[in-house]
Amino acid sequence: MLKVVGDILLALDSGYLALLSLLDLSAAFDTVDHDTLLRRLQTSYGLDDVVIKWFASYLSGRTQHVRTPTTTSLPSPVAYGVPQGSVLGPILFLLYVAEQSAYDTDFTVITANMCTNLFTTSHNSAIGD
């Protein structure tokens, strides 16, 4: 965090604007939209229909429940997210977010644990552009 503060102060002292976005990705695996992921796997990565159907089968039909020492809830369908604790979960998540990161080429990305900080600077004249 000291590096981020130092970079911001250096940018401001040089007449630049500084923008810092702090992203908490700790629950990000739970937010993956299955339809969007499958569409990206097909259009961005060229996977054919057979493979897409396999991934759709892998992601669908999952349920979750809550268990306490005295009771267990009824299963609830899982409509979003990739399986955590699996080999494919992190890979599918990275493929899902890779398209967004292609737009942010001017950002410095600093990652610690499951938090990501995006940092960029711009000259003051760029505000009106």
C-alpha cells in the first residue's frame, strides 16, 4: 500500500490526476454468469458446440445448502459462479474476466490476496477530452 500512496503523491506532484480503484475479488467466483461465460468460451476462444455443452453440463444442476450442528437447510439451486475448490474453477474465472482486462491497458494492477487495485494517472488537460 505504501507503493500506491507513493505513486499517487508522485503523480499529483507532477501535475497529473490520479485514479485508484480498489476491487475486492474475494467473492468474485460466485458472480460468474454461466450464459456469459459459455458465450465467451465460444466466441472469444473458439470452443465448439460439443465442448460448450460439456461446460454447460459441468456448471448446471449444482445446489448449495447450509448445515448447522442441529439442522440442514433444503438444497437451493446455484445459478451463478464457478465451482470453488476445483481445478477448472480458477481457469474458468480467468477466462471470464480476461475480456474486461483487455480494455484496461493503461492501468497498473497491484494484487494482494483477493484484492486488486487499479491505478492510473492522467494529465489535467485530459479531463475535457
